[in-house]
Amino acid sequence: MNDELELMVLPLVLRLERVAPPERADALEAAAKAVLSLLAEPGDWAGELGAWQASGRIRKVVRRARGAEWRRVLDLPGRTIEHGTAQVRVHPPVPLDGWPKDLSRLQVSGTDLADTRPPGPPLPVVLWENPGLAMTAGKAMAQAGHAAQLAWWASRPAERAAWYEAGLPLSVRTADKERFADLESRPLPVVRDAGFTEIAAGSVTFVAEAPWL
């Protein structure tokens, strides 16, 4: 396997202004939808996306920006997803040590958010978060992106097309312990963390559930 490809990452940037931060669930769902958007319609970045996926590692790094930082991020190649109270920008994959300057200077650690309202009924595609793990919002956004990507890979072409035509609807929810144990035991896409940050390697962070999976 090509070592250079192994070190590629997908940058995600969350807009996090000082006033009115986004809801946590909105941020996680926006990150997942941003990843799916790039997979479904890579556009000019098909080469970078193909190399990143071919590496066998789908590492994602979430950073945050506000004010002038966010405006500089918008000038870089990428795509902005607005979902509920959240705005997330996804950029084409870059080498781990070759980030554009306006992305590399952004903060990566300590991004945390809260939900101030109860969740509504989940949509048919649900990314279930492990209730037994404590993850910052930034970490959970990356893991939700992994779950969405594994669900996409596990879907047949016709299922992907129908999902895309519907607008890539999905929900992120935290399962209770019994529900999560049941989900883990089923043949569904499971995210196991590599252990780079926050939690132990091999920890199951998310399970993706969809009617066709």
C-alpha cells in the first residue's frame, strides 16, 4: 500500500461563532451530510477522493472557524453544507502534513457543543452514537462522517441513487445501552476508532442503520 496515500485526510470545518453556536446534533448531521455530498458528487475532486479512499484509511479531521477565519475558509476549494443551525465546509482530501495554511492554523481540539432542544423522530437512516463513550463534538462529527461513509459503501448503486435523490436524509441519535448492543450484533456498518485521539483504539463509536442495510 502506498504510504503517501495512507497519510491523506479529509478536512471538515465547523462554523462556530461566539454567539449562537450550533446544536450538537445539527453539527454531527451536517458533517455526515457533507461527507456524503462529496462521495455522491465529487466533481473536480474525484482524483483526490479516489486516492484517499483507495488508501484504506478514511481519516477525517474537524476544525472550527469564526469570523474572518470562516471567510478565508470559504475562499478555499470545498463545499458548504447548511443543516439546521450548523454550517460545515468539507474540503477535498489533503496530505496529513500538507494542509493549506488557512486550514492548518485553525483550532482542532476542544470543540464541544450541546443540544438545547429534544430530538424529533429520527429519519429512516440513523447514525447511532455509542452512549458509553465521551467524545467532544469535533470527535463525534468525524465519527458520524465515518458512519455515513460506511453506510454509503454498504449500499447498492440503486440505493445510493435513491438516497441522493431524496437529499441524503439522515439523523444522528444516541442509543441507549441495550439498543446499541443490539445494533452492534447485527450485520450493519460499524465504526471502530483508530485511537488517534480521545478514545481507545478499537472502540465502537457509531453504528449506521438504514432500511436497506
